[in-house]
Amino acid sequence: MALRFALVIEPAASDDPRTDFDDTFRAIDPSAPALSVGELSTQRGDGIFESIGVVDGHPQETQAHLERLAHSAAICDLPAPHLEQWRRAVEIAATHAPQRGEGVVKLILSRGVEHGPAPTAWATAAAAADNTVAREQGIRVVTLDRGYGIDTPAKAPWLLLGAKTLSYAVNMAAIREAHRRGADDAVFVTSDGFVLEAPTASLIVRIDGRFVTPAPNGGILHGTTQLSLFAHLASEGFETGYATLPTRSLKDADAAWLVSSVRLAAPITAIDGMDVPVDAGLTASINRYLLSPRD
Amino acid sequence: MALRFALVIEPAASDDPRTDFDDTFRAIDPSAPALSVGELSTQRGDGIFESIGVVDGHPQETQAHLERLAHSAAICDLPAPHLEQWRRAVEIAATHAPQRGEGVVKLILSRGVEHGPAPTAWATAAAAADNTVAREQGIRVVTLDRGYGIDTPAKAPWLLLGAKTLSYAVNMAAIREAHRRGADDAVFVTSDGFVLEAPTASLIVRIDGRFVTPAPNGGILHGTTQLSLFAHLASEGFETGYATLPTRSLKDADAAWLVSSVRLAAPITAIDGMDVPVDAGLTASINRYLLSPRD
């Protein structure tokens, strides 16, 4: 959806003692030229981001997103973001998302202009796409090799595998490959046969009544929606857990979902052409939870 | 170095019959805002690029760079670039690089603005950094695991490993890791022990008098400087060749270089702390060749 709002942010040092950051923000026309061609975000995909769901004007799970932004910054040797500054940017941007229905606030922290003095940053707000079909009718996925082994991320932190960087060309290519194969989305697996995540979502499977997601051991993002949903499911008495999940175990799933901040829970109807049962009642209940105001 | 010039390009279809593309170009102030925050280059690192060396105003190896741009576009499902349009953009940009000494022209083709109608593109010109020290005194490198096996690129084209994409966060992180280890640059190797390339350069080693570079089998870029240099070396009577090069074979090198379009040939003085002999005379001769006008 077209952007409704953009806010250029002058990043504050993480120990800046100010409590009011409004003079570090500058609202701009989101379709107008705003970034120079020397931006390292655009030249090198060198920066990090977060996408925050907004429901009826309320930004969801802001704290978890800000903590992940800080985690990504640390992995990428970017200056630590001042979380109160970013929290305020989220608040402002969310007032420009739809105040009824669903929206999305996106945060971007770039390494800045090449040879420039400082990082650059901005936030945007937009209406969300209509994800009703994915939530209600489900999605077909294919597994795609992410190219590395399950033990690679821990051994090679320069691969930035646990950071949400702007270098997402591979994630976008994987979704195009899924479409070429007649599916809606992809699930990355390691070359030695373990499940990772989707290009823009976390995977949750239910096996023998237990909700399981791949352990975020450095190779995948820790999904904010997955975290929130696991807390909810646990409070409802369900068993949840993290596991090193072999790809072959997907055939044992009696339900599976991709969950993310904007599409929320999309039930998986088929993996690599093999049908997966859909628990429509539970899925509807999960999405009701995910659409309720959450901090 | 600060950009001296930027040219926004309205990409023509590859079969556009025009011969004059000058009205598809718009020169802009390179430090002024030019790109909207909705740009997929900046949001997703979703685009491709080329960096072309310019010597005394002459863009080097333009045709090879344009062919690689087209190759990257095909891998990334981007519209095929109109090579004559891009060639003209290179010509124009090169007139804004230093006309004495060294410069760089950079080409960028982005997937465009999210939900927008078309790709966006631009070219920039700048003076080159002074690379004399690297060329004359050499560089120390460390090998870093690229995380995948030698046979992965052929099996998983969605990893875009042969494309020069804007998603270069990992390449930049590898250079930072090399600096942390007290080296100047990195050489990526596969997790199963084969040599690939540097984050922004090709590796050439001389073993038993033969010049060898890792075979560009889909997992690495085919270096334009390496290509040109091999043709030159062959014309001088040297033996050159492509090989699947085990990492352990690096210890047999009696000389080694990283070669790229702007830094040109930087002799390697040490790999992982192990000294590598430097052939200073040959290196000087190679850089004289690389600084001569080449098409």
C-alpha cells in the first residue's frame, strides 16, 4: 500500500539524557525525494529495519520490536538506538496509520550516507494490505534451501544471520521462487535438513498437540509475533517450545502457521505439495488474539 | 569520496528502438534528496549495481560491466537493461569523474518504489580514493567462511550468489571482521573448503608459475578486472586458468592479488597471518596495464 506518512529521524546517542525527542523528527511527504543516492541503505543494503503491525491505531508489541532493532544494530556494528526516541517515533507514525483497521509502521536505521557523519533513520506509516484470504483460506508453502548448515550462524557471525538487515534481496527472490512453484510463500531450511523460518515470517508447527518453532539460535530472527503468540498459548494452557526441527518432521505436523507482524497467522495448507490439516477454529482464535491491542 | 555527479535514469525497455536516450536522463545534485523512502533498493537491498573504474576520464571495460549488469538482472528477475542506454549513461557520468587521475562511475538498477510502476535507476561519478598504499605495499587478508558449500549456488539460484545485488550487508560485515582481526580485507571460502572471492574483489593466485582464479560457477561474480587481466597476461605469454581451488592450496601460492575495478591489483602480503611472497615488479606492471585505457 502507498505510504501515508514518513518521519525522518536524527538518531540520538543511546545515552542521550533528553526525554523529549520531538525536535529530532521531521515529517516529510512519503512520496517525495528524501534520500540521497549516496545512502548506504540503497547502495549496500547496509542497515536494519522493523515492521510493526498497527491495529485501530495501536502499534503492536512495540517493545519487542525495539529490542530486536537494538539486537540487529549490535550484530551489524551500528550505533545502539535510543529506544525512547524510537518509541516516540513509533507513537507518532502510528497516529498516521489507519485509526480503524490495520496498518503498518516501518522503522529503518541505515549506516548513513557514504563517508557521511552519521547514520540516517526514518519511520513510515501505511495501511496494511488485506490479508483476509491468507488468514482464512491459508497458504501453500515450499521449502527452499537457505544454503548453510544449522551450525553455521554461530561460527560465522559476519553472515549477520540473526539480524533483520536491509539486505533482503534473497528473501524477496525466495518468495518469487515459491510463486514460480505454484505456492504462496517459502520456508527456508538448512542444507543439512533443519527448518529455519520464512523469508518474512516465523514458522510454528503443532506436533502431538505441542506448538513448536525453530530455536532462534543466531540463524533466524526471533519473531515478535511468535513470541507474543507463544505467551498467549501458554496462558491458555497449551504446551509451547523451541526445538531444532528436522525438515522431515514437517510431515508430522497436524497444523502449521506462518506468523508475522502484519499478515499475522496464516495457516499452512500444504508443504511442498503435501497437504497439511488446518485447524480453522484455532486459527481464527489466534488471529483474534493477534488483532487485540498488545504491548 | 563525495559524489560529484548523479544522473537519474528512466530505464528503457531492452528492445526500445531509440538510438538517442538523452531525454531519459536527468542530472541531479548528488547530495540532494533524490530517492523516496519507498525505494525497494533502500527497504530491501533489492536491486543490482556495477562500479566502473575511470582513468583520466575514460571508463574502463564498460562492455564487460554492462554485460554483468544484464546477467545480474536476469538472476534477480529484473527487466533486462537496455545496454545502449546504460552505455550512454556511463559516457555522461565519466565526463564528471576527474579527467586527470582516477575516478569511479557507479550504476544502480533498483526494483523501484514499492507498488510503483517501474524500476528506478541512476548513475553516479566520484573521484576514487587513493589506493597507492594497497597497490604498492600490499594488503593482509583473512579467510572467512561464506557459510555455504561449493555446490550450493547451482542448487539454490534464489540465493542470488552470482548476482551483484545491493544486498551487500554481509560483504561489508566481512570487511569489518577482517579489520577486527588486524587485516585489511577478507577472502570468502566455502564451508567445505574452497576459495571464492573477496567481498568486493576477485582473488588471483600464482601457483607454479600459473595464474589461477576460482571458477565463476554461479557462486561468485565473474570479475571484470580479472577477465581483462587474464587476457593481458595470456597475451604476454603467461598461463592462466580457472580452477576449483581448495583453501589449503593458498599456502602454495608464490604470489596472490585481490583485483577490482577501482583499487585495481593489490598484492596480498599475508593470508591468515601466513606471509605470501610479493612480486613487486609484476604487480607494478599489472597496475600499469590496469591504468591504461581499456574497453
